[in-house]
Amino acid sequence: QVQLVQSGSDLKKPGASVKVSCKASGYNFTTYALNWVRQAPGQGLEWMGWISTHTGNPRYAQGFTGRFVVSLDTSVSTTYLQINNLRPEDTAVYYCVVTTDVSVYWGQGTLITVSS
Amino acid sequence: SSEMTQPPSVSVSPGQTARITCSGDALSKQYVYWYQQKPGQAPVSVIYEDTKRPSGIPERFSGSSSGTTVTLTISGVQAEDEADYYCQSPDRSGTWVFGGGTKLTVL
């Protein structure tokens, strides 16, 4: 079955960087794009962007350009979200998401806490 | 980008029917997806492509659309259905748009 397994939670200081991984299994990795979604504490879901697993080209939502970098390594069926120059307001759970022909699958989420 | 509007909350008694709406100009042209999220858990897909139910999702969950409003219907609501529900749709440029979420309370 389709699974997206993300890296574990992390605590970072403001100004640092973090890289979240999302390893896919159970389907042909290059068939579907992978998306990233943010959920701040007590808030709703916010789409950050996606990456084509066919071309490797990312596309970012408004508000997620500059400090946010999405990449992938097809050899290990993994996509990455890197956030640079972290700010306290980046504290959130980050999800990777894939839409297939039969459902939409979410990773378990990765909590990134930014605090001095 | 397009916006999608959901009621902040819906309350029903067990066994009743819950209807959660999602309104937006783009909804008449794009597929809609619905997600259920329980506290501390990742969202789970309950409806995709407007009306389709993923494997393992109970038949009491259904989706429908009419013009620029789509509806998630939960027939015979059970206590375990209490959760936040989000609609989502891509807009014309491919950007995903989420509704603000609806908290379903089972009285």
C-alpha cells in the first residue's frame, strides 16, 4: 500500500535551517507529484507547493518562496523540504502529500519547533 | 487565488446526518477533495474527485456538488466521526486551495 514516511520532529533556533524528508513506497515514485502542506498550531491546512517527480521541477505557493526549497532523490523515492533562516512563525507540522488515481495519501507529519 | 468557504462548525446527534458545505467560484470546474483530521493526527482522505470514496472509508461518507458548492455528507453519524473536515481543490493554475475547515461535533 502507498506510504509516506517522514523524518522525526526537530527543535531549531531562529536563523538555523532544517531539512524534512518524506520517503514514498507502494507505488511508482515518478508517477505522481509530491506536495507539501503546513499546519501551524491550532490552524488550518496551507499548501506550500509541489515537485514534479518526473522532471524534478518544484513550484511554490505564494508566501513560500525564497527560504523554502523542495527537492527529491528518485534513487531513494524521497522528497525533501528545506527551510532556511527559520523564524518562530515557521513552527508547524509539515506534511508531504501525494494524490494518486485512487486516493490522496498523507505522511504522518513532522513537527518543526523554532525557539530560542 | 480562489477561496473556499466552509462553516466553522457543525453539530449533530449520533445517528443523524451531517452535511458540511464548501463554496468557491472554482468549484464548478475543478475536482474537490475532502479530508478528515482528528486531534494530533494527519489528515485522512475521505472523498476524492468530488464523489469517490477511497478504500476503507465507510459508505456513510459521500460527496456531492451543485454549481459552486460541494457537500460532504455523513449519514448515520457516529461518535468516531467527530473531527475537523477540510475541503481542497486545485485552482485554475494548479495551486491547491484549502477551505478553512469545519469542526464536526457529535453531541
